[in-house]
Amino acid sequence: MGMTKRKEKAARKIPSPVVRRLAKYRTYVNDVAFRGLKWITSKDLAADLGLTNATVRRDIFYLNFSGHTNRGYSIENLERVLTRVLGLHKECDIVIVGAGNLGRALAMHGDLARMGFRIRGIFDSDKKLKRKKVSGLVIQSMNALSAVVKKYAVSIGIIAVPSTAAQLVANQLVKAGVRGVLNLACANLKLPKSVHVVEARIAAGLSELCCCVQIAAGRESAALA
Amino acid sequence: MGMTKRKEKAARKIPSPVVRRLAKYRTYVNDVAFRGLKWITSKDLAADLGLTNATVRRDIFYLNFSGHTNRGYSIENLERVLTRVLGLHKECDIVIVGAGNLGRALAMHGDLARMGFRIRGIFDSDKKLKRKKVSGLVIQSMNALSAVVKKYAVSIGIIAVPSTAAQLVANQLVKAGVRGVLNLACANLKLPKSVHVVEARIAAGLSELCCCVQIAAGRESAALA
DNA sequence: TAGATTGTTAATCGATTAACAATC
DNA sequence: TAGATTGTTAATCGATTAACAATC
């Protein structure tokens, strides 16, 4: 294969807790770069993100990226490496299924465009929405999904339909050929292991918070008693 | 205190990976209850959610809830216990900050109302939106936030503003007195440890998927070579 | 009864953290 | 130089899984 030792090292799989933090690091360095900073230490990065400096160095170790003694990491270079590792250095084609409030909100979402996600189509089974426009895109019927996914080699689909329809839509997306799914619905999707699923956890996140604040409240009243 | 041994056991803190799965279990049992099932085994639950039966039993063990040999768990009772543990047995008051597309989409979101989340206010700093209505609620200026949070003892705030404003809004929510924050923006919030933060991970989730599908694609082409 | 399933402990696995030599 | 900081290994911690007695 002619691969150098160095490349082999870089290619080993990054554990998903680390990937999740890398996305945070990228948001962070993006932000501090904008504010004009040039260098960041593992200590400062950790403090700002609520982590330990050991975790930060361990994570960056996966990137096969080097910092400098006494100065830390070059923000510009770290941003470039993180962007590349996360696959954000090239545009990424996505589709949105569901043109209700949530789907339309995402289609119009500035952050996504800024990060290089290109929305190649928005679909809805509701005939009444067909041919209406959202953010420059014409809403299409579900029949058109497969052709669009193939035409643009779309790798990621966003599910923004009611939870009752989520599994059905997920199946259609997978059949059409997407490799990853972002699920905004409150539903447990059952998909082949080859397809990556990320939950946006809106409803589930609120449940979790509800649980946490309840426990916290209980502790407080117990402490007062 | 007169607490029985049993109660003490139930009160011990549930680790957050477990809480996250409990929310999944609840969605699941809610669904199968609707379909008329009465009993579910740890084996079937695990298979449907992509877990091991050991994990399911270990998790339910935290609930201080008993199943039945040979039959598994009563779906009705499990649903009740999960609902209570997650704090969804009583209505939960929330506010939404940001009345853009995303904020309005959430305000109109059926799942949240169905789960017992009561939206007590929607706020935006944009004067042009003031007094407009969303889903029966009048959009209010940020000045009104604190009074509403106090009046209804709101414990959770949803951040649906552009990422540049997220930290500022988070600070305002915490100052107003919320105990938990659901963050829909792509920003790393820095808040007191006493405040629980859950990330909806829309942009971050897409990054993660982008990273995963890219690696998967690389593997495939490597396999072909 | 034999088989299925739970409840619970102990073993395993993986992620985080501590430690520290190397370096500037 | 002394001090700060990285890169990397080893130790620790916590979560998941395996195992199995108890039970129906």
C-alpha cells in the first residue's frame, strides 16, 4: 500500500465520544479565531469547554496534529485539521424530509449553509405543499426522493416529519441510498448498522432536563428540611 | 426521616447514559402500548432498540421496578414508572427564546404539548416580531423574560437564537432562574454547574454524520482497491 | 417438570484522567 | 535557566456485559 507509519496512525478509528468533542472544539476554535486569537493551550480550551486538559490533549492526539511547547496549538491549523477530520472541508449534500415548520426552519437555517451543507431537496408527502417554495427550493413529493439522492449522491438525510411517520421515512431514505440520518422526530429508528443515525433529541432532551431539574429541586428541598 | 430502605434505593442518582436510555424506553413503551401489547421482555426491548438485554435489565434495576419471570415487564406499569422518573407525570413549564423559524417551529410542535410541556412564553429581541402571535402566544420582548419565568416558576428554557447570541441568551435565562437549558444553537455554552444543559446537536449532529459517512466511504473504496 | 425470564453481582471493556519525560 | 506546555503511557474510573441463582 505504500502507506507511511504516520498515515496509518491517523487513519485509526476515532471513538464517537471523541468525535462529538471534536465538533465542539471546531465550533470553539472557529469562534476564537474570529476574535483574533492565534494560539490556544489545552488548559484554556479545557476550561472554556468544561473538560480536563488531559482529555483535550488525548483527543487532539487522535488527530495526528502537533502543538508547540509553551504556546499550545495554532488555532488556524487546529481549525483546518478539525474541519478536515469532520469532513467539513468539502460541501456535503443533504436532503430534508418533512416540509412542516421544523423542516422549513432547517432549510432556512443559516448555520447549516455556513458549514457547507448543501440542501439538495426538501420533500413532503402532503400534496398541498407540493410545488411550494422554501428558501429557494421547491417542495417535492416523496416519489422524487430517490432520484434526487442518486443524482447528487446525497449521503445524509434529515427527518423532520411527525414521529409516527419517522420510521417509514427513514426506510425510504435508506432505500434511496443515504448513509447517515439526522432524526429530529421523537422516535426510535431501527435501521441497518451500516447507516449512521444521530438523534437531535429535542423531545428526549427536554425529558432529560425535566428529570434533572426535578431531581435537583428534590435535593434542594431535602437540604432545606 | 422515616425513609424505608426501598425508597432510599430508588433515590440514588441515575447515571446520565441511563437517563438517556430511559427516555428511549419511554418512547418505545408508549408506542407498543398504543399497539395493544401488554408485556415486554428485556430481550425484545433490547432487540428493538439495538441494546443488550443485560443493559435493559440493569437500567430498569435503577427504577426499583419489578418485572415478572417468564413474562417480562408490564408495559403499562413500566410506562408509568418511566414517566414519573423522567418527571413527565406533571406538566412542565418552559419558555422559548428566539421567535425565528426554529423557535416558531418548536412553539407549534405537537410532540412537546403531547408530552406535557407547557410553553409559558416566547421571546425575541427583534422589535419587529413583538406582539406577533405564534401558536396562540404573543411574542414578547426580552425585558419580559424574567417576570414570566418567575410568575410560572419556569424551570426550562429553549435557546433558538442564532449561535452568536446563544451565550448571551443563556445568561439571561439563568439569571431569570431556569434550571435547565435546551440549546438548539451551534454554540458551546458556559454556564454554572447547577444549570443542566442539553444540546439538540443539529449542526453538531450533521458534522458527526459527515465525519462518519466520510470514513465509511473511505473504507469502502479502500476495500475495492 | 423444563424452560424462560428476572434481579443482581462480578468481570470486562472502554473512556477519562493522572503522571511525567521531552521540549522549547 | 526555570517554567510552561505538549505527547504519550499507565492508572483509574465508570459503564456495559456476562453470568447465574432465584423464580414462576
